[in-house]
Amino acid sequence: MLVRVVDVATMAAMARPTRFEHFRYVGDKRTQVVYDMDDDSLDQGIIDALIESEAYTCFGPDTLPEARNRCYRLWRGQQHH
């Protein structure tokens, strides 16, 4: 099941895995890449494929430093931030 999250400021929508609807950073266990779900440049197709694979994870605390601590790296399309 997916939950649609809408950013009112930009009216951008991103489907998130239901169990991770409150998490900003979601990681791909297959590639050790982390995605920032709040980034408007993130392609929905990438997240759809990740959800379909069921190879995703979240981090506690939900921060980029914690993801990096677990050897995940930010997706190249988001490294400009």
C-alpha cells in the first residue's frame, strides 16, 4: 500500500511506502543508496521500482548522517544539495 504525500508549498506529490510515510530518507538495500523523499527532483519511477523490489529500509534517527553512518550514500541526482 502506498500513501500519497503532498508538499503544499510546491504541490508536488511523492508516493511513499505506507510503513515509511513519515520518513524523509529511504534506503535501497541492494545498492546502499539513500533517497531524500522530500526532494522534488526525485523521479517517481525510482521510488516505484524500489517499492516493488521490497528492498527498502529507513533510518533512526531519520537523518542523512545516520544513513551515511550505515554506509549508504546519497543518490547522485540529489548530491547537488
